[in-house]
Amino acid sequence: MMASGQNPIPIGNLIEVGGETKHERRDAAANRALILQTAEHLFNQHGVANVNMADIAQAAGVGKGTLYRRFANKGELCLALMDTQLLDFQERVLARLRQLTAGGVPYIEQLAEFMDSLVYFTDTHRPLLCAVQREGFFVGSAELSLPHFWQYMTVNGLLQRAAVAGEISPDLDIAYLADALLAPLMVEIFRFQQEARGFSLERISAGLRSIVTALYIQNT
């Protein structure tokens, strides 16, 4: 509600019913694209960890207010940069799982393959994922859990189907097990395994596959 004495909004700036004017939407889209392009350039040049939101605003030539209206924090911005890659990854994974299911491949084997794909996806996007996790996007409500929430739902679904198919024990705590399988791929743990433990991607993948396979062997 307009405060008493406040000047009326000029006709040219009136908001259309259901959203902003087309001109304002175009400006917002252009600002968003500019911010993302600038952030990607700075990240590639200096490393994700060495660039902050103020750096991005200054390089993009936008005010901090404009930046924070588009992205609440650096983690949200990094998620936006991953949008295309994440969507492509999800589509490829779902297509592959449908193909394996049609071919009669056991769900537990599908899960092992999915975990392998997650290892390499996490490695490719590790710098961005680190920034995302630092902002708490992997904990809390589902809407703040992307991309981990989607990964969890996929693992949970495959385990449930494996249980129904008799590939694993129906007595397993699937909800807990799905979290446990994904825990090594939380990016800070993943980075620790690589940098502190010196584990190669092949070793990490083989270890996760062995855990999944053990579920099948021990309960059939």
C-alpha cells in the first residue's frame, strides 16, 4: 500500500496484472544473464572460492541490490550456473534407467551404475557444489536441497524397487540407506577423500559399487 504523501507511480512504470511489464521482464532477464556470464568468467579465471558476490556485482556493472534480488547468495548463483548441466544430467540418467529397466537389468545393478555416474558428475562440478553446500542448500527443506534431493529420491526409488523385486531384503531401512549411500558424495566429504585420502575417482566409484553390490549378494 502506498504511504500517505508518496508520489503516485508513473503510468509508464505500472505493473501488469500477474507480473512485471514486458520491458521490466526483459531487463530482469538481461541482468540475470549478464550476472551469470560474469560469474562464470570470474570463476574460470580466479576459481570459485576466490570470487565473492561483491566481485561479481562490480565486474558486471550492477548494484549489489540488483545482484541480491536475482540471487540471495553465492550458492544460489552457483546452482543457477549448473541449471543446464544438471537438467542434462538428469535427463540422461532417467533415459538410461528406463533403458536398463526395459532390458530387465536388476534395480540394484541400475543403482550401482547411477552411483558411478554421480561420482563423475560431482567431480566435474565440485567447485560450484562446494559453494552451494556452504550456503546450506543440501540440508533443510526439500526446496533447498537441490541437487542432493533429486539424487536422494532416485536412490531411494531404486532401492524400493529392488526390495519389491526381491533383490534386497525388505527389512532394510531404505530411507536411511539412501542417505548413507549418498553421504560420501556430499561434496566436502568427496573433496576430503580426494585431497586428504588421495582416493582416485576410480577408487571412490569402485568402493560405492561394492557397497551397493554387497546388498544384493547378502540378501539373495
